[in-house]
Amino acid sequence: MIDQILKIAKDNLGPVLQQKEQLNSQQIDKTMEVAGESFNGGLKSMASSGNVNQLLNLFNGKSDPEGKQNFSNSIMKKFVPSLASKLGIDEAKAQSIGNSVVPFLLDKFSTEGGQAKDSGDLLKKFGIGGVGSITEKIGGFFK
């Protein structure tokens, strides 16, 4: 699923990143690779910190400004230093690129992701089903 979102992002943002950030096609490919890694890392981070319901709301297209901001922050925390390192650019430029890429990914996650009936279903769709059951059990322990 993330591969589909990344393809849409590359098709739509590639020309923008070439013009605005002066990235060549190899750098755009690497940017999308880092975006995918960061997106998956953000999913896992949100799930393991007990924010699966925020992810579920976003995936199902429900408005959740706090969840969207938390997810964005989680992705950016991974994206900026990784992109700077892999492209050999400074973090300010990586942040600027992230400011274009991450909101686009989040928008597509919410509008084109599909529907999930519950948090376990959502995490399975992204190949991280085990995290949800662990966090749900931990969360239930503290109720």
C-alpha cells in the first residue's frame, strides 16, 4: 500500500522537487525511498506509543488534527536526518523537502489508503500486525 502512495507522490512531487529543490532523478528516487522508510517508521512509532486509534482515524479519512500532527512529527523526525545523510545535504534543505513530501503522503494516506475495520486490520495492511496486538494488550493493562 505504501508503495502505491509513494508512486503517486513521485509522479506528483517529482517535477516540483526538481524545480523547487533542484533534485535530479536519482535524488528524487532516494527521497521517495527515505520517505517510505520514514513513513513505515512513523507508523511503527505511533503504534508502539499507543496512538493506533489516531492512525486508524487518519487512514479511514476522519479528521484528527492532533493525530495528523503526531504522525507528521514522527515521520519528519526520521525523514530529515536520514535524507540529509543519504543525499549529502544539510538538514535545512532536507526539512524543506520534507515539508513538501510528508504532508502529501499524509493526505494520500487519508484519502487513498482505504478503510480498516480496526487497528489490527490497519496494521496488517502495512505489514506490522504484531505491534498492534502488543500495544493493545499493554494499553488494556493500564485501564
